[in-house]
Amino acid sequence: MKSTRWPQPGHLLLLLPLIAVVVWVGWRAGRLRDDPGHVLAVLRAAAGPVLPG
């Protein structure tokens, strides 16, 4: 039977920058989210003229 080996503290310290980057990216993504209504209005305005159909 194999005994469970816990990660060494050095390995956990290596993961801290990765966790910090993931948290930072998630925080920025939540803060910079565009208003969907505004995005649709800009896309419609940029579409140009439409042929009558």
C-alpha cells in the first residue's frame, strides 16, 4: 500500500503566482464587461445601410 505524500512547501509557493494571475484575470474580466445593449447598438450602427427586403 502506497502512503500519500503531501506536496512540499516549495511546490505550493510555486503555485501562488499562478493563483494570483487567475484571480487578477477573473477580476479584470468582471470589471471590464461591456453592456450588451451598448454593444448591440454599436454593431447595428457599424453595419451600414441595409437593402430593402
